[in-house]
Amino acid sequence: MKLTIQYFALLKDQRGLDEETIQSSAATANDLYQELAQTHGFTLPTTALKVAVNDDFASWETPLADGDSIVFIPPVAGG
Amino acid sequence: MKLTIQYFALLKDQRGLDEETIQSSAATANDLYQELAQTHGFTLPTTALKVAVNDDFASWETPLADGDSIVFIPPVAGG
Amino acid sequence: MGNPTRRRRLHRLHPPRSRRLIPQPPFTIQTSSFIISKDPLQPEELKRELLDAHAGALATFEGWVRNHNEGQPVDRLEYSSYPALANKEGQRIVAEAFEKFEIDAAIAQHRVGLLEIGGIAVWVGVSAAHRGAAFDACRYIIEEIKGRVPIWKKEHYSSGTTGWVNCHQET
Amino acid sequence: MGNPTRRRRLHRLHPPRSRRLIPQPPFTIQTSSFIISKDPLQPEELKRELLDAHAGALATFEGWVRNHNEGQPVDRLEYSSYPALANKEGQRIVAEAFEKFEIDAAIAQHRVGLLEIGGIAVWVGVSAAHRGAAFDACRYIIEEIKGRVPIWKKEHYSSGTTGWVNCHQET
């Protein structure tokens, strides 16, 4: 299935780009992050991240579907 | 002894003036208020008032001295 | 009743508890002030005074004249104060806020005179490195002003009558 | 791993707890808004929007860029956000404040982009009939923004290095 991933903050620096569309068979958001972290050397563990699927917060166990848009959210620091 | 009394808010309305200098032998601020309340028909009880002697808060039992300036302070309502 | 002069001498040696507990000026006040103002308050200017490269957080409070109180429509408000004591007590309150909270600067001003609906009656601003202290100190200052500073509010009702707030009696 | 399509169907019938607890738009928002802004924030204009003859109390919070963080001198800050979710989450927070506190109006804005020392990063204002609610709601909104809204802060240190705040790693 085709997935769109947007990167922000530290993950954007580590990936070196804002957004990409990839082919993946990852069943869940968690599986997808593990795949990408291994490929790109992301240093943040999932315990420090949240995940959004289709622009809303989601569980790491959310099953992914073709066309989903995924964002891994580094620790926020507004204000 | 000579005492100066300033009036504010409801007490000013009830006394009909801002300030007066009187002769009194009142031993304490409390005695003075009782005297004045009887003469001028002040409606507020001392439990609802505070008293200042020479521009600082004082106890109702403060002994008065010649030349003291006294203010009876109605319930405050700033803001 | 006793002799007032003799009692006063004793009183000086042993001031009553209520007097001893109130700190006396001068205080160690940093950037801070309390002012009773006859002119309209200027929040933007006051905020600029609090601006400091060190500070990260600014909490402010503004009290506006409302168009009603306890169900009665209000046209305008008249604030009066006992200036000598009001300024002293306000400055004590700001000084207490510096002792209690880790703040960088604090300003409080209270308007007196006749105010129209929507006018600013009181302004408090506190800057601090962290937001918790800024909020706590700002709230402390406004609560203490409302409870301790000799300022009174006379409401002019749409009905034509007036009333001193908290005095439970219309005049 | 199972079949993703089948699991998704089940998931729709029984959404996970974390999704069910988050209220979904549209909310019943009165005078309220949350905006991520690329332009400098305008506290005076925002305050005017909150002005209402009914309200008696206005509590505001401003977060300014500080010249230091954890002992390191900071020259400027760069805020970035995940706009689609940041706006949605910010609006949820403001809507929650209306549910929790008796307030009349609330506005929150967060700046993104490059900010100099002393620039306003975030502004929150709440008006209410009574000051307690105004303070409580203002503080609630800023605390929740800091904890939940996907906004990140990159510090540019005087030393020439940069760091993502909270990520414990310099880049």
C-alpha cells in the first residue's frame, strides 16, 4: 500500500526531507516507525513520540490502510 | 484632645463632609466611633469597618493621642 | 478608660499584634509599583515597563466596568480611595508578591473617578521566567487588592439610584 | 500482523480508547479561536475582540522568547508546527475551556517562524464575568497548548549550534 509521511522538527532533520510517499506493508503505525527508524537512523523511541493518522492523533496500534497519511510527532515544545 | 477625622464612601455620605477636626476624650478608636455613630447616625457596625490611625491600619483598641488622624474604613470594593 | 498619654507610652514599647505584623516601608521592591490613578490606565505602556529580555512569561489581569451587578443594570461606576493608605497597602501587596513568588517585575494600578462601561478599573501585570510564578503572583496581587486596599465603588444604576458596593445600603 | 483490511473494519466498530476520548469537531465554540500565525501576534487587537460589555475580568498570558535556556544563551528561536493537527488540537483546547469554566470569550494564538529575543511566541486571553474563571481558563489553555499542540522550538544558541527543545539532542 501507498503511505504518505510528513516529517517535523528533529525527525525532519534526521530524514532530510519534509514529506515522502512510500510503499509499505507495515500493519500498524508502530511497525511503520520501526521500519523507518532502522532505515534512516531516527533516534527518538516511540515512547517519546505520538503518532497522527490522517491528521488526527491515533494509537500506535492503528492499522494502516492504503492512502493513509502518517505523522510521527516529536515531543512538543510550544510557548 | 484634638482629632482629625476623614470620611470616605458611605460614611462620607452619612456624615455629609470629607473631613473634620473635633475635640474628644475618646480613649480608643472604638470609643470614638461609637460616639460619632450615635451623633451622626452611622449605620455600619465596627465589625464591618476597619480603622486607620495616622494613615496606617490600627487595632480598634488603639489609644488615641492629641493630633491623631483617624479614618474609619468601610468595606472595600476595588477592582 | 485610663490616661491616654500613659497608655500611648506603653503602647509604643509593646505595639499591639495587629500593628507589628504589618511590614513597614521602605520595602525592597525591584521593578514594581502600585499606583492609584485619576487618569485612564494604559495597559500597553505598563506592559512595556515589564518587558525584560530575561523574562519568558507575562500574566496580566484587567478589571473592566460591567454593565450589571447582582441583576441591576449599571450605567457607570465611581471609584474613590483613601489615597495615603491605599498606595501604601498596594505597595505592600506587590512587595509580598516578590517575597512569595519567583518573579522579575510587577505593576498594579487602580483607577479612581467616574468610569463608563468597559473602562479599565484595575490592571495587574507580572513577568517571570516561568509561567506558574507569573500567574500565581498576578492572582495574588488582584485578590489582595480587592480584599485589603481602601478603594470603594459606587454604582450608578440605570434606575437613577446609586449604591456603595459591599455596604448593603443604597443612598 | 494479520490482514490490515480486516483489522481496520473491526477497528471502526470498536475504535481504540485513545481515539474515542478525543472530541471531534465541529465544536460549539462561542467567541473563541486558536490560530497558528506566521505574522507577529497583535495583543491589542486580540484584546479588543474579547472586550464585551458583559465581561468584568480579562486574564491574559504572553510567552516571550527568552535570552537563555537551561544556562545557554539563546539568540533567537524558530517555531514550527504541524498545522493541520495543531489548529485542530488548539481549537479543542479552547472548546474544553468553555466546557470547564464559566467564561465569555477566549482567544489563543501561537507564532511560528523565526523569532528574535523578546518576540511574542504565544498569546492567550480569556474574558469572564468573574476573575477566578478567567484565570483558571487562561492557565488551562496555555498548559494544554504546551503539552498537546504539535509545535516545536529550535533554539539558535550564541555558540552557533542549534537544538530542538525537549528532544535532548543537538543538531
